[in-house]
Amino acid sequence: MIVLVSLPLIPAVSKNRTHRLARGRIITDPAARKWALLTKALIRRAARGHRWVADRKVWLVIEVVMPHHRGDAINVLDWVADAVAAAIGVDDRWFAVILDWVIKRGCQGEIKVEITQREKEKT
């Protein structure tokens, strides 16, 4: 089964912006938390009816579409992987990841995610 999801790209999900220090405590950006909840819900809805095997490899193909080249696409990887893991119930240590990026001037930015798990792994 292949699950395709399109997610909004917001600055809060860059690992360089998700956490900050406030009064000696590390605070997670509320927008990043909200994004993670939305992402989990979108993935769960798209993958409805599919049974994920917890100890089998899951392929993530991620394309980050950015309006400019001021950020690094790799900085969203942790947030995407954590959201996918929470949505499908497979630990992210089982993920094999292909990450790509493209610049589209004038766009809002998005993260396209393809999630695949084969019925049986090739030996």
C-alpha cells in the first residue's frame, strides 16, 4: 500500500526553530505541536484500512517544496518522521528515507510524503 500526504511547510517545523529557551526551560513552539497533531490526523485518515507491521521496514519518500532557498530541507525530517511513526504505530528506526527538495518561487511551501510498506521484505 502507498499512502500519499501533502502537508503545509511552516517555519515552526524546522529543527532550528522548534525549541527555544524561556526562563531556563526549553519550550516547544506551539505551532509545531499543532502541525504534528494535524499531520498525524491526515496520515491516519489517508492510511485508513491498512495494517502496518511494527517490525518491518517502512519507506518514506519526502519532497520539501520551498518558496526560496533560505532553509534546509533536512531540518523537517525529524518532525515528519515522528508524526508518521505516531500515526502508523511503527518506530522510526524502521524507516528508510529518501529526501528531496525543490524550489518553486511564489508558492506557500509544502511537504509531500509517500509512505510505503511492502507485504514481505525481499531477502
